[in-house]
Amino acid sequence: MSAAAAQQRLEQVRQRLRQQPQDFIAWVMLSEAEMDTGNPRAGEAAALRALSLRPDHPEALARLGRARWMLGRIAEASASLRLACQQQPQHPGFWLWLGHVLEDAHDAEGAAEAYRRSHALMPQEAQIAAHRLNWQRKLCDWEGVDALSRQVRDAVRQQQAMVEPFAFLSEEASAAEQLQCARTRAQAVAASVTPLPAARVRDHGALRVGLMSNGFGAHPTGLLIVALLEALAQQGALSLHLFALNAEDGSPIGQRLRRAAQWHDLSAQSHLTAAQAIRAAGIDVLYDLRGWGGGGRPEILAQRPAPVQVNWLAYPGTSGAPWIDHVLADAFVLPPALEAGFSEQVLRLPRAFQPSDTRRLVGQPPSRAALGLPETGVVFCCFNNSYKLNPRSIDRSLAVLAGVPGSVLWLLSGPGQADARLRRHAVAKGIAEDRLVFIDKQPHAHYLALYRHADLFLDTSPYNAHTTASDALWAGCPVLSCPGETYASRVAGSLNHHLGLDALNLPDDAAFVASAIALASQPHALAELRERLARARQDASLFDMVGFADDFARATAEMARQRGWAGA
């Protein structure tokens, strides 16, 4: 529904209530309409008025739960929606909303069950199937995921469902399918906002460059860009502005970011106010460092606050959005053969598209025993998030374990019962469950130190290691990857390529397994590989942030020149 249509519906319901103030259905409709126009507090008030007319009615309870979820009152939202579901268990929408609330309540298994109930009631609805599929992947619950994936991919190809593009990256979909998914989502966002009057890049003078993200702090995005921003600030050619969708977290990374660039807090601002703040700052080139990832606010960029807007770094795929002009990439991660799957004009850096913090320290970890690792034997690791650990990726890692006696696979602990499911899957494949070792998420410095105990990182497909690959390589752990035919499947491969370690990029799963076994079975070969990585870390372009700053400034200037900028 467009913004204008939502507003018109709101006025119609208000008019109806002026004539019939005791109309229960109209109060429920008003609650819904208020939330659709971004006013959850008014939506809560309307739901409460409806409940005063019909206490405990499930339709009003569900709207009350949705409003309180939007207001961040998760426990209250959960209570209202659970009661609505108990009273009307055949309503798929109630279960869907409860799933959203339980996600935010960190009840992963409960969220998955709510989505399963919703989909069982409306099995033909691909958008609900996509939520169910996403959470089953996070929980490593692979029962029926192939059928769910087919349903979602078919609906995306036929433009029959709006699926979150970030979750869709985990599917074995083509770049063309990813583009269609993103375009469908972008069309809905574009219909919900009114663009600001057109802006122009300044004719001359220092360019004002904005970066927008919810990750300016102790977050993967902050960790990736902080050293680059420091180098750019030292260079002084660009006026740098951070538009933060997150509140300041007080972290050392956040403090370094604030010293390197001017900070603008958008965390509590509406989409319109945020877009106006960017426009008021006179930004020439605005980099979107979130895209379709969680916590992003595409509605801000859809209003066109800057004359040049760029997709870069955090979202590994096309935006599909008419408000994004360019994507900043490199020739490995986005080769010419993949350009047809991107709505943006492609601009390539001469080095890997991904910067990183070259001031991060790799400390000393606890002992292997203290971490639950065996005292001897090869340690393979994969600290990717659980939704990337699909059957294909896990099965090839288990095949490596089968070929290397005494080895273990070290994984990041997942939500809910994910770890237990992975252990059961390993046993079903003939691998003892104690050969899978799990560790909880750690503070970043502690996490980096873990790589001193890891011999080889086994990457995932089709969504591979990104920031995690950078961390592993910086800490001296080689990353074995299998680059595919989408941006998200080629990031680790790009990092290897720009380190001069193309031998770590394998053409298929069979070669991946064989290479891992061969390296693990020849200690001298693995030691030589780690020495090559250590030299490359010092000599290759990947971790040269001063050089990256030069390339970034040139790319930014090129985009501005295309819009009439004549130079500083």
C-alpha cells in the first residue's frame, strides 16, 4: 500500500468512528491503519479502545500485540499475541506476528514454531514460507527446507511474493533471482515514501561524503571501516559524515569512528526527518552500508537525500533499488559476467572491495582443553553464523573430518537447539558427535585469539564468510572457499585472491574436500601455507588501508564527476 493510500484509509476510518464511536470493527481497523502509517502509539490506543468494547477479543488483542511490538515492549506484545493465538488458533496472521515478536524476544525455537503454524494454515503463501525457511536455517532444522526453498524461489521468479532479500542470499538462487527479489522489495519501499526535491552534486570544492549504517560501533561494519576512515581523515581530501542508525555504544571502535568523521545520530528520527538531516548536511555522495541487511532503513534512502547514492560493503548483492546509483565492488567479487544481475552501475576498486581494521590485535587464547578442544589433532573451524551452515556446507566439512582421523570441527554455537541438531546430523553421517566442538560468541578480541588454535577455516556455500574471513586471515588462519556465481558466494574468494592465495579457492565441493584433507595430512604443507599467508598479510594490498583510502577517494570522485563535479 502506498503512503497516500494508507493515509486515505486512515482518514476514512476516522470519519466512520466520528459517526459510530461504538463501532468495534472500526477501532480495530483504526489500530491497523495507524500502524500502517508509522504511528504505533496511536495504534495501541485504538486497540485498547476496541478491547474496552469487547474485552479479550482476539482481533483487538492481536493489534495490541503488534503495536506494542513496534513500540519495543516485547514481553507485553508476546502476552497479547499468545492470548490471541490461543483464542483463534486458525488465524495464520496472528501466528506470523507472534513469530516476529518471539524473534525479538530471542526465543528462536518459539519463533520457528510460530512460523510453522502460520505456514501450515496458509501453505500456499510464499512470504510466510520464507519466514519459516529463514528460521529453520538459523536453527539448522533442515526438515522440508528443499521444498520450502523451491516454493520461495518460484514465487520470487514469478513476482508473487515479497521476500526479504537478505534471507534470500542463503538460498541456492542465481544472481538474476536475487535481483528480482530485491526489486520486488524495493518497489514496496518506493511506494511507501515521497522523494525529496532533486539535489545536485556541488560544482566544485571538497566532496561531502556520507556513510549510513546501524553498525557504527562494536559491529562487523564498524570493525571493517574504522581504519579506512582514519586513513581518509588523515588524507583530508573528503569531508566525512557518519549517519548512525544505531545509538552510540561507547565501544573503542565507536570512539575511533567519532574521531575520524562527523557523527549524526539518526537512531530516534523518523524516515523523513532522517532524510532531511542528510539533505541539510549537504552530502554529495552517500554510501549505504546496510542495504537489505537487518536494522537497515531503506525508506530513508528511497527519499533521495543525496544526489549520488551507493551500495557498498555490508549487503553482498544488488539493492534492486531505483534510488541506488552505483555498487562499489572489485573484479573478483563482481566480475563482468555477473553485472546483468545488478540494477546499479558497477564501479570496481583495484583491490578487494572490503577494508578492515589493521589495528586489531590477536592475543593469546586459553588452552585447547579450556576451550573444549582435544590436546592433539587438526582443528578445522567455521565461525560463520548458523544460517550459513546448510546441508551442503556441513556435509562437505563432515567429509573432511572423515578423511582426517582425530580432527575436529570448531563451530560458533547457534540459537535454540541448533547445536544438538548438527551433532545428530553428524552422527547420522558416521561422525562421532564429540568431533563437533561449539563455542559461544566472544568479545571480538577474545574471538580473534581463538584462531591461534585453528589450522584451517572451512568456508560455507552459497553464503560464505565475509567479515569472518577477514578476521581469520588477519589472525593467520587460511580460509578454504568455493566461490560461486553470486556476490555473496565470492567474498572470501576475493580476499584470498587479493592475498595471492588463489589456490585456496576451489572449483567444486569434491576439490574442496580433497584439498582440506591433503593440507591436514601434510603438516609441512599446512605450515608453509600459513607462512605464505603471514607474508601476504604484510605485502599484499588487502590490508593496506592507506592505499585503500586513495582508491576509495578516486572512486568517490569519479561518481561525483559523472554528476558535474569539477574538482576540489
